Amino acid sequence: MHFAFTDEQEDLRRTVRTLLDRRGGPDVPPPEAPAAAHDAALWARMAEQIGTHGLAVPEEHGGSGAGLVEALIVVEELGRRLVTSPYLGSAVLCSQVLLAAGDPGAAARLLPGIASGGSVAALAWAEQEHRWDTSACAALARRDGDRWLLTGRKLFVLDGAEADVLLVVATTGTRPSLFEVDPGALPHARTDAVPMDPTRRWTGFTFHDAPARLIGAAGGAEPALARCRDVAAAALAAEQVGAAQRWLGETVEYTKVREQFGRPIGSFQALKHRLADLFVAVESARSMSWAASWAVAHRTEQAAEWAAMAKSYCSETYAAVAAEGVQLHGGLGITWEHEAHLHLKRAHSSAQLFGTPRDHRRRLEAALLRARP
């Protein structure tokens, strides 16, 4: 596979990076706060000045139609600064599952708001077992005359507290379906989680005969969910690579000024070897992430395999970089005001989101076994 970014894609990267670098960050919430709120001014600037929210949305639905690769470039840059933002859940995951659901009416109704940034969409999929499985779902939807009623519990909903569009996975019969539920009609159904990672906002929802609107065909959401899982894996890999690269750079710079025994710790050969190994791992993760982005965006036959490999490898690479960074920052690395703990927490939470490294290796193993003659 040969992959290279175009001049336009590199311009997009520079523009987003410049905006985020000027803003600074990452957001370090006070210790008593459950999670940082997203920066509404930044969200609006990204939408209005750069048009990031509609990059992966076709022009007929209010987007620019640039493509998924461009959207994942933005995700990588947001990860680089650990920006608290609903971009991943709304502009990437929800837009892609709507496009894959095969419901032109729902796409025409919901995508323009997502593309403009005027709406924040959230995907409610995982349940008690923390699984994002395309076939396993306990939430039930039943028909009541000409309407659907949904009952069940959903956990780990990215930015659900801020969402005005809620897409819910529920079973009709024996197969999963996708529904739109008005979160404003559920004032007592939300439970804001206290996350390990304060740079993400998680919400749980409990539904009791909640009115729902079917998206696509009843029982026909499995292909759209499979597509969404691949997009999520590629997007999280991109986010992890952005964060790992910047944090490794910050750690290397700090080893040049932190001294032990009268000399910078970065001058010790053992630490040089450890940092060099991390550099190789991050560069390998970057190549794997970019390959997964291209494969998923272009829907190649190996897209699912590349997404699984990237999510698994990038999760473990970022976790290693985050842990090493905390150790090499010494006492400074365990203070709340420093960003070191945010990288460690983001690395571990992202590794669980949309499947652990082990989950994705099992997916890859199953795909390779199916491909054997």
C-alpha cells in the first residue's frame, strides 16, 4: 500500500495545529470537577473558520465532502493537544453511522446540523459488558402502533450530556437496529459518569418506553455498526498517535533539563535507549494509523483488519509513552497541574473505548483464519 497526504491535507493539518497551538492546553480540570467541559468557542471556530465538522459529510447534506481521511487528520491534531471536544463522537462516528445506515431521510434531517456544528450528536451503543459488538445488544425496541418504544440502559456515551441528537442501538426481534431518541425528552434518564480520564465526558442513559424513531430498516443496523466500529478504531488510533508524538517530544525535552548527579538525565545511555525505542514505536504507530485511515476511508477489503491492527498497536504504544513520560518527569509528573497524568489516563481510557487491544487482535485473528485457503 502506498499512501501520502496531498498538499490540501497538509494545509488542513497546519491550519488546525496552528489554531490549537495558539489556544494552548490541554485542559486540566480542577480535581473536584468530574470532567472538563468542551470549549464552545473553539468548537464554533473550527466549524465556521475551517469547516472541520463537515469534512466527512457529503455536500448534499451540508458538508464539504472532503473525506474521512481529512476528518481523521483533525482527530489526530485534537489528540495531540488532548482537547476536550465532541468532535470524535459527533462529527466522525455519528456522521458515518448515519451515512452507512441507508436512510436518506434521516441523513437529510440530521447531517446538516452535525456538519455545521449546530448540533452535537452522540452514539449510545455499549452496555453493561463494555462491548461494542455488532450483534450483542440487550436494549429492546418494540412497536406500539405507528411508533417505537425503547427500553434498556446504555453506558459510555461520548459527550451524551451535551448531545441534542442521540443515536441508540437497540434490538428489534433478534437483530440490532438504529434509533433516534430526543435527549431533551429524557430529563431523568441521564447519569453523568465520574471518569478516570477527565478529558472525556461520559454519560449513561436509562430508557423506559422512550419514544424512538427508526433509522434505516428494522434489524438492519449490523453493517452500519461494523462500519462505525472500523471508523472508531481508525479514529482512536489517529488520536493516540497525535498524543503519543507530542508527549514523547515533551518528555525528551524535559530529560534535557532535569538533572541527576550533576548532569541532564537525557545524557544517560540507558535513557537514550528507552527513548529511542519509544520513538521507533511511535513512528511505527503513525504509519499503521495512516494506513488504517486510508483503508477505512476507501473501504478496501482489508479495512477491518487494518483498523484492528492500528487500534491494538497504537493503544499499547501510547500507553507505553504515557507511562514512561510520567516516570521521567519525576515528582513533577504526578502533580495535578501537570499534563502527565492526563496522558496516562487518556491512554488507558482510549485503549478500552470501542474494544481493547486484545479484542481487536481477536478480530484480526478471526479475519486471518477466514482468509486461509
